[in-house]
Amino acid sequence: MQATAQAQPNVALIKYWGKLDPARNLPATGSLSVTLDALWTRTRVAFDPTLTTDRFSLNGREDADGLGRVSQCLDRLRRLADVPQYAVVESCNNFPTGAGLASSASGFAALVAAAAHALGLALDPPALSRLARRSSGSAARSVFGGFVLLPAAVSPEDDVPAEPLLDEHAWPLEVVVAVTAQTSKTIGSTEGMRRTADTSAFYEAWVSSNGPDLSEARGAVMSRDFEALTSVSERSCLKMHGLMLSADPGLVYWNGATVECIHRIRELRRRGTGVFFTLDAGPQVKAVCLPGSTEEVSRALADTPGVMDVMVSRLGRGVHLAETP
Ligand code: PMV
């Protein structure tokens, strides 16, 4: 009745921002991501008939704030397995939590895989991906490695899973993460998406222009066309942040160093370096690099005022079971 799983965060190149059905967490926009290798979440789940409630710790500390979402996720698995027991969940991240580094993606992918195994449920990757999506849309993608697509749901019955496009070895891009803040974000993605859909004059245009961006990005990935992937990825990212800024009150996830990094990356590209940027609901900058460019990009970002730390990662695999420590 116990298992440990490891999952890695993913970085969306085409962004999911908006829910077709908030209750079932169905994405209104399709997204395409790369799963990382160097950053990870490891989660141990142990069901125990003597417990009277679930218990959750993150990096060795009881986490009362995170417990609700963890329990809701476990409830879905308990119902499937018809097992009423509570569980101890111990999770560990080797990177900052809740600051736009997709800790919910790796966190829920690892939780679902560990809990399913502990309960003896034989779920295939699409089933794990659907369950992970119920807790965090981006977590659906961390079930798979390499390049991953999560389509938009077309109706409230469309219980979409993510699907793998290319594995992590097929096109070995690398990602440099520039950490520009170590605090947790103020407005979480669920609240941010709700506010944007309710108040932005641009929301419908955002949703309707996502399909063409997604097919363009998919084509660029399948043909390993870095230039094409650069232009569609930066467009999707800046369009999402433009949309966020246009909410009421506007959502500003950037800080000064975020902007400095964007300029630095574009300057490197003008000089011929294979790199583009992307940003999520937080101030960290992710630079996607052709393998030969990674060192130069990493040095340039480390040298940018306001950057606290730089992490470099290859592309990695999907969620997998790990040794219980
Ligand atoms: O699924 P969530 O709640 O982690 O939201 C993800 C939102 C973005 O990171 C901004 C975009 C994305 O597709 O990952």
C-alpha cells in the first residue's frame, strides 16, 4: 500500500491559460511543452488503515495549505480503487516551489502515479494524465517525457489527456532557467485564469488564436525547425502575458530582471545564438536552447542584473516509479 514516484516539471511553449470547465479542469486552450530532466519532485504515498485523515509534507515540513488539493486528488484515486484509507504523502522538490517553475505539474504527476501504484490500480499513461489534469492542467503533460501536447477540450464531456509527440532523445534541446525571485507567486493560476476570462477584453481572441499557434508549433517540433518554434513560442508566451496584463486588476507576473533577461535573449539571438524565451505565471525566465548554445546562454543570464541563480536542464522522461528511500 505504498509507492514512490518521480516526475519532472515541464515548460509550456504554447500556453494553457483558461478553463472550458473549471469543475473538471478542462483546458480552453491547447498547449505544447517540453519535460525537463534536472528538476524533479519525488513523492512517497503510503495508505494506512490507522490514519483518520490524510497527511502531507513538502520538503520535510507539514504543509497544511497544500493538503486540500492533495486530498482531493487522492479521493479520485480512492474512489477508483474502492479503498477508503487515508495516506501519508511525503513530497520533495529540488527547486523552488510555487514561483512559476511548474512545481504543481511535477507534484501532481508524481502524486497520481505513486498513489495509483500504492492502491494497485493498473492505469495506463493517458488515464494517469487525465487524473493529473484534474488537479493541475499542466500536470497532465508531466506524465510524458520529451515534447508533449495537451489539446483543448472541445466540450464539457471531453476528458482530454496529454499525448507524447517526440521523446526526449529525438530532438535534444536544452533549457536554461533564470531564477529572478525565490518567493511564492501571489495569484495562483486558477484564480488568474478565472480573472482573465471574466474581465479581459482580449480573452476570446486569445482562445480563438490558440488552434493555429498549436498546429504551427506541432509542425515545427515534428520537423525539428528551431526557427519556426522560436517565433510561435515567443508569440504564444507574449500573447498570454498581454492577456494577463489586460485583466482587471491586471496580472503582472514579471519583475525587472525578467524583462532584462528577455532583452538579453533577443540580443543573443540577433548575434546568431539558437535560443528563445518563455515565461509562465511567475517571474522566472526559461530559455530554450539548441544544444551548442546552452553554455553561452547560461553565462549571459547568470550575468544579467537581478538573476539569482541559473539552472540548466536537458529534456527528460515522463513520470516513473522510484525507489522508496
Ligand atoms: O495547470 P496549472 O495550474 O499549472 O497552469 C499552468 C499555466 C501556465 O504555466 C502559465 C501555462 C502552461 O501551459 O503551463
